[in-house]
Amino acid sequence: MKRKYTALTILVLVLLGGCISQPESPEQTSSIDDILTSLENLSIDVFFEESYKQLLLRSPQSLTYLGLSEAFGLRNDTLDNLSDAFIKDTQKLQKGILDILRTYPRDTLTPQQQMSYDIYEWYLDDIVRGHEFMYYNYPVHHFLVGYHDEIVRLFDEIHLITNKQDAEEYITRLSLVDTQVDQLIEGLKIREELGIIPPEYIIEMTYGAMSRYLIEGEIHPLYEDFEEKVNALDLSAEEKQDLIDAATEEIEGTFIPALGEIIDYLAHLEEIATNDSGAWKFPRGDEYYLYCLRHETSTDLTPEEIHQIGLREVERIQKEMRIVFDELGYSESLTIPECAAGSASEGGYIDARVQRGKDELIQTYEDMLDAVDQRLDAVFDIRPTAELVVIGDDTFGGGGGYYVSASLDGRRPGAFHTGIDDAIVQRYRMPTTAYHEGIPGHYFQVSIAQQLDLPLFRNDVSFNGYVEGWALYAELLAWELGMYEDDPYGNVGRLQYELLRAVRLVTDTGIHYKKWTRGEAKTYMREILGQSFPSEVERYVVLPGQACSYMIGYLKILELRQKAMDELGDLFDIKEFHRVVLGNGRMPLGMLEIMVQNYIDSKLEGTAFSNPFLGFNSVSNLTGVLHSQGSILSGESELSSEPSFLVLDAAKREREFQFSLF
């Protein structure tokens, strides 16, 4: 997964706004009114920049993440305001910006401006739709994007320390954590009043996840990180020690007690929590889940439709896996989970319980990324310029990973984090993880989006169906590039992960729509995969709909590629197709579909493709694209039974998979 949560989750938490709040003060109202007035009567290009700047200014942590604080004339010494009153103000700003955007006559804009208009409108409209559900999420939980992990990540990775001022601003931020936690707990109390309380088992898991940040002394993660960075500065020994002492005082006197306040409130919630897992248990929970699915997939697919797509995909991928297992000599009497377990064992492992194994894990990932990078010229004529680094992350284990985007100012590289905590890492899963998180997956796509000459918001905003769909597509693309030719067990790992994404469609909708219990969800995963994957079910519980974005986006990109291949025939160029998909930044899947169709039409007409985005002038029309007649995701048609994966070198393929989504 991509760590868009790092800045963008914080940004969305602030930007979405709340549904219950104290009355606004006259000063607050005037301030937002003044901002909105200043945004009126601007040219559309200036409006794009200035309005998004105003949104970003609501989140100093996001500005640090993006590397834009200095460009905005600000210092990195404040934290986001999570208070209910501030959120209410931000809601008003968002709605006002959307209203102003809709005053521009779309038909007078250039094609590129129209595309920006449509993406911005969808993005803002989605946020405004979510206002009424602001307090339906769980900001504190066990998974990688819980508050405690996000705030630690801000300090140990996002906030750079390259000089004394950076270090002083870091310390100032530490001193503000208690205030931010007070605001966070204010929001938790509002959630409690609404009946939005995490399951008891999630609260118990969160205790464990937070415990590593409650250790005092020099072994605290923030102390170790700060000391290392300060000692690398060109300062006197006395200056360094003064900074370290000041940071230690804030870590032990502010940061740790603040997290303790969260734990105390969780203990209160635990007394009244149940173990009901799904969003269905909330007031208007079904409406909230529909919003989550639309937000995460950028489609209007219903929970039942997504559930059925998942079941069909599970069946398809299992058939594909059976062919591979037959080739590896596994007995037909063995189940697919049994064969997968055998492949995991025979594929080897890395012992990350020792330092040598941790180093080997990182080096192996670097080698995999270098190897696939050397083959990309066959399918891409567009490349990112940002640096990519592989970082060992000791907050989790198993060799899995996530990606943290590079900053826009170029000071912080893109980072593929892999878990090196005390664990045995199965090699057969590693290639797919590398391709998904790194090249040609998240790093590749996100870094290209960041370097495009587009309005700032298009360099930054994210749509999960597109982002995770591309990363899953990247896994397939690596197979098509021949990266698994000498690694049959790695190919099993690829298919096992693809199967997991299909299982997610079934399980996520099972939990939040069909009222599955935690046990029922785990049982289904074990039956299909042979294991439940650590914390997977619990992840779906705290992030409704997010797990559905991978497969839904993947299927749409494959559908569009197949459509281009079918309609263009010999005119089809995979490099050109990828440039169309990647060369305009992230967008809702409905817009991507229209853009690809415009590309096909212009190619057939023999005209240059100028990225016109035509035919839609309201947000309500966009998600309907995915239910148009013949769309794969609608379930109304199937792809051709002819092999449809791009075969880059037929001589290297002994067999081509038959590809049919349903």
C-alpha cells in the first residue's frame, strides 16, 4: 500500500470537517468569508492554485510532508489543529471553494483546464459529501495509519533535520503534542456520543501498537532518531547536547504523557465497546459504507456488486493458480492453500531476526528494483526523476512494505519501507511487494505525478482506486516483463497476493455490509488463502472500503488496456497507453475511462491526442461511467477468451494465460 495516509490522511482529517460542533465565533466566520471573497473573480488557473493553497494552509503537517512550508513562507514548527471548531471552519472553506469552482463556465475552458476542473470538482464534492460522516472513522487504532504511528512518522521521517533551526522546530512541535491530543480526544468524545466506538478487540490491539512509544529514556524511537540526526549536524558538542536535552524533556514530559491520555480514554471506551465489527452498527452505517466505497474506489458500485466481483475474481485466480501448481508438480489432491504453503516453504526465506538477515532483506529488495528498472524501456517512455530508497522499518516485520512519497521540494526521497522486525521473511512474496510499492508501482506512478507540469492539486491529490489499481497492475506488468521467468515460486507469491486482493472485496463487504463477525471473516480468508494474514481482517474493520480499491482499480485499468488493444489493433502502443494513464496525474476511474476513450478516438482519427476531457460537466455523471453498458465492472460483459495480457516477447512464453475477469 502507498502511505498516502501520511500527509493526506492528516489533510483529509482536517479538511473533511465535522458534523457536530460548537457555534463559530464572529472572528472565525469573518476569516473564512474573507478567504472565500479573495478567491472570487480569479482566472481559473489562478483559482486552482490559490484555492488549493488555502486548503493546504489548514494543515501545517501536510505542508511539511510536501516540502512546501518554506515556499509558503512558513516554518515547520506547528501541528494540525484537530479541534471541532477548526474543522467546522474548514468545512465552510471547502464548500465555499466548491461553490466558486462551479461558477466557472466549463465550456469556455481549454481541454486541459476542463480536465483540471473535473478532477478538482470530483475531489471537492467527495470531501463535502463526507462532511456528515466526519466522526464515523477511527483516528486511533492499531494499523499503520493510527494517530500514534502518524505522529511518530512525522517526527522521525517527514520532519527533516538538516540544521539547528530544523531541530528547534522539531522540539517546538514536540511541545505541542499534548494540545493536539486534547483536540483528538475531543473528537473521540464526540464519536462516543454518536455511538462510533471501535470494537473491543481493536482497542486491545491498539494498546500493544502504542506501547513501543511509551518507553522512557534513550531507547525511545524518537530519542534515538533525534540524537542521530543532531549528532550529524555541524554544531558544537554543547549545542548538540542542549538540543538533545530539550528534546528529551519534551518526549518524556509532553509526548509520552499525551499518548498516555489516549490510552486512558481508550480504557474508558473499552468498558462500553462491543465486538461488533462492521460499519452497519453505526447510525446510518449503511449510508456511511456506501460513501466509503465511493470515496475509495471512485465508482458507484454497490456493496453487493463488489462482493460478487470478489467471488468471481477468487474463482478466476484460483484456476490460474491451479495451472501454475500443476506445472510445479503439485498433486491435484492438494488444495490451493496447501500448494501455496508448499511454495512458501520451497521458495526459501530470510531470517530477519538477526542483523545480517535484515541487511540481506534490504539488499534483496534493492536488487529486485534495479533488475526490473532495467526492463522498463520496453513499456515506458516516461520516467520519474525522484530518488527511491529502501528503508528497514522495525515497527513491523515479515518483509511487507509501504511507500512514502518524496517531498515536492526534492529534499526527501521516495521511500519504500519494509518490515525488518524480528521475523522470518518468505522470499516468494518479496518480488511482488517490491514491484507494487516501488518500480513500476507506487514510487513510479506517484513520482511521475509529482513532476508533471500541472496545477499543484493535481500533483498532490490522490484517488485510491487509481493509485492502488495501478500498483496491482504493476505487479502484473512485472510478470509480463519476464521478471518471474526464473522464479516460479515468486510467481506463486504474485498470484497469492492477487488472490488476497480479490478476497478483500469479499471480506470487506462481508464485514461492513453482510454483518460478518470477525471470526467469520477470518474463517473465509483461511479457507481461500490457507491463512488469515496477520491483522488483515482488523485492517478492514478500521478502514472501511479501503481494501476494495486495489482490485476495482486494477480491473478497470486492465479493461481499458484491453479496450485500447481491441479497437486500435496494430496501432496500439503500450508505451503510449502508459503515458496516457500516468501522464495526467491521479484521477477518478470514470475520468480515466473517458480519457482513454478520447485517446483511442484521436488515434483512430489520426489526430494528435491533446488530453481533452469531454462530455461531462457535472460530478453526478462521472461515477455512472462505470455502470455503462459493457463495462467489465458492471458484470454485464466479459473480456474475450483470447489471451489479452500483453505478450512482450512471445518466444519467452511457453504458455499464455487465458484472461477473463468473470
